[in-house]
Amino acid sequence: MNSQECLIKLRKSTGMSRKEFCAYFEIPYRTMQDWELGNRTMPEYLLRLMAYKVEMEKLAEKNKDKRG
């Protein structure tokens, strides 16, 4: 799976629209659009950082729900 496909999969896993995802990560909409359409290549390290943040926040939410 290339970075383009991984980015789309990551965004969809959050349930966010492209616009919401851009606002969340403070990425210009046009840049995100170019990455998803394959017009530009996204840096691999950035994709890993974004995936890490999404996973850590999901984990934090689970822990928060368990504590009540």
C-alpha cells in the first residue's frame, strides 16, 4: 500500500471529512487534496506521525471511558 492509499485509509478511520482532517492536523486543504489524488507525494515520516497521533488519541479515549 502506498502513502496515498494509507493516508486515505487513515482519514477514513477517523470518520473525518477531508476538510475536518485538514483542520485537525493544520494542513492546507489543497495539499491534502494533492496527496490523496497522487499529484504530490506525502513525506513518509509525516504519515507515521499522523497515524501515531490518531492511535494515541483513540487509546486515550478508551482509557477515559474506562475510568468513567
